[in-house]
Amino acid sequence: MKGPDPLPDSETDPTSGGRLGEWYANVKSLPFRGKSVVIFFNVNTYITILLPGSGSRKMLPEFVERTGRLLQRLNVPQHLIDREMEAMQEIRLLKTDSRSILGSMNDIGRHLNGYVYYDRIASIDEMEWDRQERILTEHIYGAINKRMSEGVTYPKHLVKKIFEM
């Protein structure tokens, strides 16, 4: 990712010790001149956090805050959210060569392009990030289909399973 203060180095910075575990990040250009979004993707639940920008360490507090808000919207008990937010203070975002994870993140990028096109979004300021994160928890993207044998088909169900709800 670009920027003077890059996101944490996957080789030296600590991993999150929370229930959500590993996160991956990817920058996707938006169809607005010079505008991008960072897609934060959780490998255990397939939940997605979206932050406008091109990626830097300065985004991490907002990423953690948005993750907490998404967990609240998914009705995770507050004491579990608090523990997760504490564990996420020491987080490392990982690079991946996994075709499965990259495919899922590409699906999310296509979803965002469709949202901009079909909802006639004229600027990044019109993007409803909370709404898009909610939609992404309620739909199947990419490799999550492989988990159907577990009786879990959507990211919101994987969150409930991980938080034992």
C-alpha cells in the first residue's frame, strides 16, 4: 500500500489474539478520480470492513472502531466486542497468495463497482460504508461457499458461530 506510514509489516508486527483472528487488506481503486478504498477482510468470518483511502497505519484505529460497530450491528454482546477491540489493538494485516481469499476480495470489489453504477453514486462522499458492510455480511462472496457443509452460509452466521451466540 502507498503512503508515508505503511500498514503493519506481516513479518514483524504481532497478530491479533482475538476471536476474529487473521485479517487481510487490499486497496481497490474506485471509479472516482484518485479515490480508493481499503478492503479489510477477515479470513475466519468473511466479514468486511471498508475504509476510504489508500492505506496507512493511521487507518488502523478507525478500522478497529468500524469492526466494533459492525459487531454491534450483528448483535454480538458488548463484553465480547470489548474483548475483541482490546485484542485488535495489537494487529497485523497479512499479505496472501491464497486464490480463495484474493477471489473473495475481488468479488467485494465487483460488488462495490455495481453499487456505484446501479445506485448512481456520483462521489465517494455519497458512499454508504455501513450499509455496504451490512450487505456484505448478509451475502455470500467467493470461497465462503466451501463452508456450506458446516451449516453456515453467510458471514453473519460465521460471526455468531465464532462468538458462540
